[in-house]
Amino acid sequence: MNRREALQNVTLLIGGAVSLTTASVILNGCKPSNEGKEVAGAAGKPFSLSADHSKILDELTEIIIPKTDTPGAIEAGVGPFIALLLADCYTKEQQDHFVKGFDLVGQEAKKLGGDLFSLDAAKKIDLMKSLKELAKAEREEAKAKQVDPESGIEKQDAKAKKVPVPFFDLLRELTVFGYFSSEIGAKSNLNYVSVPGRYDACITITPDTKAYAL
Amino acid sequence: MYINSNGKDEVTYDAIVVGSGVSGGWAAKELTEKGLKVAMIDRGRDVKHVVDYTTANSDPWDFKTRGRLDLKTMEEYWAGVRTGYTANEEHRHLFENDKENPYDETRRFDWIRAYHTGGRSLLWGRQSYRWNEKDFTANGEEGVGVDWPIRYKDLEPWYTYVEKFAGISGSKENLSVLPDSSFQPAMELNCVEKEVKKGIESKFAGRKMIIGRVAHLTNPTEEHKALGRGSCQFRNRCMRGCPYGAYFSTQSATLPAAQKTGNLTLINDKIVYSLIMDDKTGKAIGVRSKDQNTMEEAEYYAKIIFLNAGSINSSWIMMQTKNSANPNGLGNESDQLGRNIMDHHLGAGASGKWEGFEDMYYYGRRPNGIYIPRFANWGSDKRDYLRGFGYQGGASRGRGTDDLGFGADFKAKHSMPGQWGMNIGGFGECLPYETNRFTLTDKKDKWGLPIINFDAAWGDNEWKMREDMVSEAANMLESAGCKDINTFNDKEKSPGIGIHEMGTARMGRDQKTSVLNGNNQVWGATNVFVTDGACMTSASCVNPSLTYMALTARAANFAVEELKKQNL
């Protein structure tokens, strides 16, 4: 929604009796946020990704959600959104673990014959598959550590010890979430209906009917 | 003592209502419509209808973290995050910051607060069900707690009265376990829900699955329209405040009705913390308050006082009202004040997949689900625990494949409707236990007012019932044709989690065992009425707000009659 549309909607809603102050309060939520870089992480130190890591992150999100007949993750601003979420919503431990993931990316890219940006499309997918395998191995290793080898029972303190989510798992989850919850991603791929106005309990759809955005 | 500079007359009313949520709004409406000059005092800021619903039109991308909890919120809203939804970005501003409003827990209690005009009436789940006859007699018959001083027939006309005004959408079913309301047109079950309904009702004699009964207008009356209320638009953004006034809240319904009379004064930011008592008559003559922003003390005076501050805070006010006649707090000869905290226990049930109906979908976001009325310990059904539970839930379609995939193919599939799923979760009745209580500590909050300590837990009866909530849910979904059944029984969730806390100043027949009489009057202080959840003698298994509305309208009517007779 652009600012003018938003203002019109607000005005419609409350019958035109809207002060500028009220409108700006309502519209504040619509402004893109770039505060992420300044927000303090769990340890009090501001978290931010280096320019190199940001570039790699963008590229990785685009492999997960590529541009097709609709925009891809880069166009939807998914990378910066992930950086913001990492800063605001994740512990220092998880942030550090995620940043270490970029080393994995470099390492796997090398095995495939270069750096991430020099790989062709097929090799980029291979790279992502490798990262997925590494994540799987990491999950299984963590799980094994939490289970008593003799009894096969989960250790008592296992729940308390939260292990960080593997790089690929978090990257993929946040990319999918970030893309489909972005205005570009939601409106170009899904059926966005702001005010349905009624409820039809059972409607027939065709195979190309999109899922709802909301 | 601080004396109001404007003189006593300017702060004297016929009635004071403390709190402006579901029950406070009703008290204000009824008392003003009957001609009384009323001050409705809320401890929080004003939230104006529509204009202050700042996120009502926001989309996911308008929120900084798009609904994900950030670490700062998790620290500040430490109780709110326990619900899994109340601290979310889209409506967090309508809930309290727990760090700023601390409380202690000997045993965990999930206390979810909303201090502003309208209180939790803006934020409630809107599920609205009448109690049945048994709900009022079970305590007496089973020797649990104390007997209710009233019966269904005492409340029946008041249910009808409040339902017409509030607007309750639902279907007529003629069930003794769940008496019908005076209904707005029902919302509809979707395709899968209709199939599950058929399955359950054909395989389990006497069981029903119906559409939820909700306080949403689906066909507003002239009375509703005159208050500016419109039909539900099926946006399902209710908790942010409804710009259409389609669901019942103080702002959409009782407040404009009270304001129309010209008899209402709404006072914000004043934390009422005790009543001013007349030692000679034993009656209350006013309330003491502190301004939440300036700390300024202020007193307000009235002939009658309605406490509707919320189940915990109404009792908190009574605990701080001590004089020679009430050394342990107002109306507390029984030592029951602050005890018998009840809630509904939830988070136990089952879910399953539904195969087929790939070509069927729905349009609109129905802010309502299904309801399966209580069947346990009903009629000839007997269980190894007391009382019963209802189920709420529904069927929906998610988005396509979510198998850790990525790439163009994944992107396309994830843009399509996914498989149908159906889930049901129990809402179980909680018994009144004297040992489930809160007390005042010596610690003070930032206003110098006493911090509360909770000591409450589910009892054996609730734990047993939960096992049944899980197995019956799985059983019914499986019998109805659902596949891949998963069960859940969240044992971490503690009393308070249903946000239906109640019972801390219970009604009864005797001042030695209860705090309020059958007309919601405080024993020994007949001009003080408590009609929020604090008054509840038992909990039933259905959502409580509709019953609070009916009890409040009934008590307000009684209060005005008594005032006319000069009995108060």
C-alpha cells in the first residue's frame, strides 16, 4: 500500500474525520524500517552483517526464491529483512552461528569450483543442496548428543540446552517467511484480499487458484 | 490526604464504575440508561473507537518484524509471550508491559492484562455461550466449593437482554447442555467441517459439532446501526480493534450507548486502589485513586459502586479496603477474598489431515471456528472426574508443500493452497480450590501500590480431564475420517492462560463462605457490587463473558431498584 492509498483507506474508514496526526500514527507502520543495523543484540553489541556477507545472503535468498514470472527474493528485500530479524529476534549465540554459516558457503562453493557468484545456476542449486545436507547432519549430531547412548532416552537437561538452528534451516525458513510476508512476494504470488466483506464457506477452485496471502 | 480542588460536588456521582471492560461497560450503560449520573473510571489511557485502532489496516509487511517476537518484547512482556499471541506486534500496544506491571508467582500464573478504555473487551475471543441449568447446580449437588445463590432461570431473561444488544451470531440447536441464545444469523461451516460434523454426529450418539457462537454482527438491527455498528467484514483482524464496530466491545457498543444518555463521565488514567468506607453505615462512599502518570491522589464519591476492574484487580481493591469492620479486606469475613481462582484449561486436543476436497476452498477470513458442546458427565455419560469440556477448532487449508524445499518449483507450489487440516482443542472446566489464590505482597509497584503474588495450579480433576480431552479429540477426528492424527497436551500452560481468570470474590448464600450475595452485593457493604469474573462461584466449561454481561445487567437493574426504594 502506498502512502496515498493508505491515507485514503484510513479516511474512508473513519468517515473523513481524521486529523493529520492520527493519520501519521496509523501510517507509521507502513514505513520501511532500516533500524535493524542499529539495534543492540542480546549481548548489548549491535549486530550487523558485513557488506560481503550481505551480498552473499542476498544471493542465497535468490537461490531459495528465484525470480520467475514473479519477482525473486532480492527484489522483495528478503536479505535486509533477515539481517533485521537476526538483530532483533535472535540471541547472540544464534547470530554468531548464522554468521559462521557464511564460511560453510565459501567452503562448499570452493568444492564446486569457485566462489558463490561464479557458479552457474545448476551449481548454485548443488551448493544449496550441500548446505541442506550439512544442516541435516548438524541436526542429527545435536540430537545424538541429547540422547543417552545406553538408554536411548533424551537427557534431562537436553531441553534446557538450546542448540542453535543450523545455517541452512534458518536461512531457508526466514527467506520463505520474509518473501511471502513482503508486499511484493505476497501480492505477486498469492491472492491478497484486504477486506473480504463476506464469508463463502465452500467455493470451487481451479488448479491455478492461488492461496490467500492473509 | 489530597482534597480535590474543585470541591466535592464536582467529583460526586450517583454511581461509580471501576473498570471499562466487558462488565464495566455494561454497568455504565445500564446505570446511565436508568438515569443515574455515572463516572466510569479506568486505570489506563483512553483508546478511542476506530481512530485509535492504529494497526487495524496494517498488512504483515507494515510491521517491523512482521509478527515475529523480538528479544526486547520477550523480556518486557514476559507473561504475555506465554500465550503465544498476545505480545505479537500487531496488537501488543493494547496489552500491558509486564516488566512495568510486575507480579510474583509462587506457582506460575499467566496474567494477561489490558489497561485502557475497553480493557479486554477489545481483545477477547468473542466466543459467547450461555451456561446451562446444571452449571448453576453442580457445586451444590457435588459438594464442591459453595452453591450458587442463583439459578439459570434467574439469569435467562438477562441473557436474552444482553444478547440482543451485543449481537451474538450462532445457530439454534435446542440443546440442554448449551441453551440457545437470541441469535444473529450464524456463520457457516466450511466443506471439511461439514464432513467432520457428519462423521462425529453419526458415530457418537448425542454429540454435536456446530458453528461457534460469536459476538459478531452478521445482520445488524436498527439499534446496532444507531450506535454506528456494521456487519462483520471477515477480515479476522479483530484483536486490533474493529473499524466497523462489528464485534461487541465497550467502544463499539456499551460506551456509545452510555454516552448517548448524557449521563456518563469517562475518567482515564486513575488507578482506583481502595474504597472509602463509612464506618457507621458500613457502606462505601467513594473510591481512592492514583493518577498513573502524575501520581496525583484523587477521590471520587457516589451512592453505589460497581467494581469491574477485572477478576484479580477488583479483589485487589477490596483487599486494600480495610477498616475496623473489615480488618482483612472488604467483605472478607469468609477469608475467601482472593481464593478459588479458576480459569479454563486448554491446549489439549488433536489435529489431523483431510484428504480430498482439493478443488474446494473458502473466501473470507471467518473470525470464528467450530464448537463441540460438552458431552462428558452429561446425561448418562459418566467419567472418573467431575464436569466436562467443550472443543473449539476448525478446518483450513495451508499453503502448498513445505518439505524444506527451495527453488522455482518450490516457490510455485508454496503459492497454491495446501492440504486441508482440522484441529480441535478442549476448553475444560476448572474447579474452585481455596488453595488457588493470590495475596498482596509487601513489595510495591512504581505507583507505590502492592504487588500481587499468585499461588495456583491445575488440580487432579483438571489433569484427568485433559487426558480425556486428548483421547476423545483423537477418537472423534479419526472416526470422522481425518488422517495422520496428532495429539497435543501442553502441560506448561498454567492457570490464567485461558484469560478467563475468575472466582476471587465468589457469590454465595452465606457471608461466612462467600464474598458476594445473590445480587452481586458485597456482604456487609450492600452498595458495593462486583460483577466481573471475580463473582463467579464455578467456571462452567464455556467462555464466560456473556455470563458476565448478563450478571452485570441483572445486578445494575437490582441496584437501581434498591436505590429507588432507598435501600442502598
